[in-house]
Amino acid sequence: MRVRPGYVTASVVLQQIGNITLFVLGLLTVAAGVMWKNSPSFRASTPIQNLLQEYQDRLSGDDIESIVAIAIAIGTVLALLGLGLIVVSTAVGRGRNWARIVATIIAALLGIVGITSVLPFVWSALIVVGMWLPGTSEFFAETVTRRAPRYSGSAERPDVTNGWS
């Protein structure tokens, strides 16, 4: 069994950092929204009151409740997306080629969206490059071959070295 290349490990670590951050930010957003809805003491806290006083002439109570509901929905989506991406990056680390393709597409999209900011663009570029440098394709192809079903008898064994899992 071949050892996972260091480039893939580095890419997976970068992915996991970003994915866990996304998951935690989603959870924190949901938690803040739920606290807003259920805790009068949270709504009465000084930082929240200062923020509300700044916008009191532009926002009604219904507007604020709508914003909180949207924030909870967005936080839920972010947390679920982060959780799904944690699964994808774990599969990349295990040599699953489908996960490498999904992670590449997602990193490329985030890189395009983040092109106006240096950190997301560089982060995405490092993830993509780490998964596609020379030597990594053999790791993913070997994983496919290693997982291929065994055939016995006179039936011809199918070609499983195409890199797809």
C-alpha cells in the first residue's frame, strides 16, 4: 500500500481547517439567532442595544425578526455545507478520486469568488495544487485498484485503473 503524498495531506489539512471554520461559523450564527429569539437578556445586552439604537429609525421589530430568521437559515446552510465538506475532504485523504474532483470544483469556485481577496484565493489555489501535483494521481489510482472487487473464474477482469472510484 502506497503512503499518501505530503501534498495531499497538506491539501486535506487546509480543507479541514476551512471546513471546520465554516461549520463552526454556521453553528455560531444559528446559536446567536436562537438566543435572540428566546432570551430577553441577550436582546437587552449593551452591544445589541447599541447596535439597535444606531438603526432604530430604519428597522422595525418585524424587520429585525425577519433578519434573525434569515440569519438562522443561512447559519444552518453553512453548518450543513461545512459538515458535508468535512466528509468530502476526509474522502480526499483516503484517496477517493470523486472527492478530489468535488473538492477541486468547490475550491475553484471559492477561489473565483475570493479573487478580490488574497487569502481565499491563495488558500483555494494551495488546496487545488496540492491535490493535482505529480505523484498524487498515482495515489488516487492505486486507491481505486486496491478497492476493486476480486473476480474468479474465466471471466475477464475489468479495467479499474481509470482513476475513478
